[in-house]
Amino acid sequence: MTASNLRTAPRVLGIFAAGLMLATALTAVVTVVPSTPVQAQQQIQATAIDPTRGFADLVDRVMPAVVSVQVKFANVAAADGEGDGQQQMAPGIPEDSPFRDFFKQFPQFRQGPGQGQPDEGRNRGGMAMGSGFIISADGYAVTNNHVVKDADQVSVTMKDGTEYQAEVIGTDPKTDLALIKIKADKKFDYVAFTHQEPRVGDWVMAVGNPFGLGGSVTTGIISARGRDIGSGPYDDFLQIDAAINRGNSGGPAFNLNGEVVGINTAIFSPSGGSVGIGFAIPASTAENVIESLKSSGTVTRGWLGVQIQPVTEDIAESLGLKEAKGAIVADVTEDSPALSAGIKQGDTILKMGGKDIADSRDLARKVAQIKPGDEVPVTLVRDGKTMELTVKIGTMPGEKAQASKQDGGSEPAVSLATLGLRVAPAQDGAGVTITDVKPGSAADERGLKAGDIILEVAGAEVHGPADVKDALRNVNKKRVLMLVKSGEGQRFIALPLNQG
């Protein structure tokens, strides 16, 4: 296989389209720079250093636990299968990857600098490179799922150039984490995850295998926390400005105590190289996932069974909430823990297990971390009143099918000029179908479109245009909350009543 890079990307940021690449390199040659032999086979102790004296002491302590990961594939198909003569998808992007839509929409990012021609490397064996770090004396190590996914053979190279074979114990695509076990009857140096909450501005040191140059060190700070880069449902990345590049995937980002604060996973780059915006999975997320992989080979997550969305300023005003916090329930799944506990559509969840809920992503992460079978209190607001329920968390099932869009009915459409909409009865009698949206109206600005179905207006079910008008007459707020069904599922939208 010719030299190529495994690249992935999230959605476009602002008006600029730039690739967000998983920092793994695909190559035909592995180059590792040997270094000083490992001195002590023990846990690397956390001892603070003085950053004004440099990072050499810290590097000496943690480097023996960092490994270069090499992965061999018996068959790598670079083609996307979109037809003859078309440009190929970036190699290594699986069919179910959330990044494939990006490359389809922006074909200019399908090939990065240095990649071969579209037809080269098709159906040939290949090799990928990444990074990892040892977390126990018996040789368990952490890397990224996208580094070892579908690998036929995995090996690791130590600081001194010694190479060992490894096996994949378990992977978790939703957090892009993987646990591997080094096949060797010896004790290894290892590092531990931090239990301190990282802060923006903290020093970080990244160690890894960029472009096959094993044992590379870069430094920087934590630039931001809680980044959602569109890679999965539990995105909560640390943003760091320590330079990471292709091949750094799975490598650790250390604090000054020699503890792992994050796992380097992706970079935002319009050029293919580091521009000082990297993303690392926080230690708090990784530790729980890795422990689950180690004990069972899989990750078991808690499940509530609701479709949720964040509470915007408009929605908060329409519900009479003081702050735009929490997660509003757009739909409740049948036979779910939420339904059994009495959670209803339109409820706004403010706390889960006594912890405040910032937004819908925060709720999803908190529920996923709860052990299935545990009973936890849920604080929510319903019809302007705060109440508390107890829910028994279930086990996360497989992926749910999304609601499909309904066609409109045959009755004439009725204009709702104050909202910028024309609606008609839905074909199955559940809700009203939007047949037209006035350009520039509040409905248009909030993404409503023809074909969407309005199920509720101000908390009342609607089955025809007359029901919508009746519900609007009873609204005594500046905004009206509607439950809307579209191809993406159900969501609440707050529309101002004083705009056409």
C-alpha cells in the first residue's frame, strides 16, 4: 500500500471547511527512533516538576510507558464504491463512521497531502501506525479504536526499540478507545490516569509516534474543555495546543505530575499538519471505559430511553424557566426506563442523580456512566412545576431506528400567518403537516420546512389546523412551544407569536 493517511472530519465550522483528522498514519514503512533503555519496571510515580527548568525530568519518567503501535491489515480497500472514475474516500474510514458524510459533502478533503492516487493501494495489504501507553505492569495498554479496528496483527515498540506482539482485548467505537495486551512474560513500566479535574491553562505534554517518528514529545496547555467535534454521542474532548499529528492517535497527554489527563485522538487542520488545535479524550471518560473493557471486553452503558434536546433561550422563555439549562424530552421510547418511571414528553430534566444537567449532551454522558440496575432520582419541570421521580436505569440497547417523515394529507392547507406557516392535516391524523414556510419568517429561521409534522402546540396535541389555532389562542406568553417531527426525529421549537 502506498503512503496514506487515515483522515476523518466533523462538520464545517463557521464558513470555513477544514478537515478534522484522526491522528493515525497509514504507511508501508515503520520508522522508530530507538532511545535509552527502560530502567525501572514499576509504576511511574507522580512528582511535580518545576516547568521553568524544562520537561526533561518528566520525559525521563514517563517515556518508558509510552509505546508506538503498528497495525497490519491483510486487505485494505481504499475505494468508496461510489462508481467508476470517482475520487476515492479517505482510506480506513469504515462504512458506519460519522465522518463519511463529511467526505461525501466535501470531496476536496478526501485526499490529504502525500496520499497516493485514488486507485492506488486498492485491495492490498497495508499498515497503520499510532501511539499508546501502558497502564499496568502486566502489559495492558490504551490506544484509539480507530488505530486497531479490524486489525489482523498488532505490535508495539518500546522506547528502546524492543518490539512485542499484542492482542486487542476490547474496543469502544463510541468513545474511540481500545484496550490491548502486550504478549510478554515480564513487568512493564506504566502510568496512571489523573483523578484531578483538568483546568484550562494547565500545562500538558504529549508523547507519541507522529509520522512514525516514535518517542516524540511536544508541550502546550489545555486550551478548552467540553469540545463536541461531532465524532460520537459522548464527545467531551479536551482541546490542547501541544502539537499532535498523524500517528499521535492513542498517545497520552500528561500533566506535570506525570499523570495521563487525556488520550490524543484528533486534530483540526485545513493543511494536514498540526495548527495547534488538537483534541484529547479526558481521563475521566477513558478510565471508566478502559476498566469496563478490561473486565468484560465490552462497554455496558446506562440507558434512560428518551430523545432529548438542549433548552435554548427561546424554549426556556416559552416554558417559563429562569435559565436555559437542562434537557427537554422530545420523545419517550416504548418499554423504556423513562416511561416506567413516569417521564413524559415535554418534561425538562434539570438533575440526574442529584447532579445538575447543563444540556442534552451532559445528560447523555451522565446516564451512560450510571450502572444499569441502579435507581437514581430525576428532578424535572412539568407544566411549570418542579417534581422528582425515581428511575431504574436500564442497559443501553442497539441503535434505534429514526422516525420517518410522513406525507401530508389531502385536505386544503390553512395559513397561520402569525407563524409564517401553512399547515394541513397529517395523513395518519397525528399532527398537522407543514406544507409551506414563508422565507425569512421565524419558522424559516428555526429550520422548519415543508414536510415536517407539528404534533403539539403549547403542550396540546393537534390533529388539524383548527386545533393549532385553538392552542394559539390559549398562549399567554411571547413564544409558543411546538413539538415537531421530521426525518431527524422529534424536537421542540419555540416560535415568537409577534412575527410573520
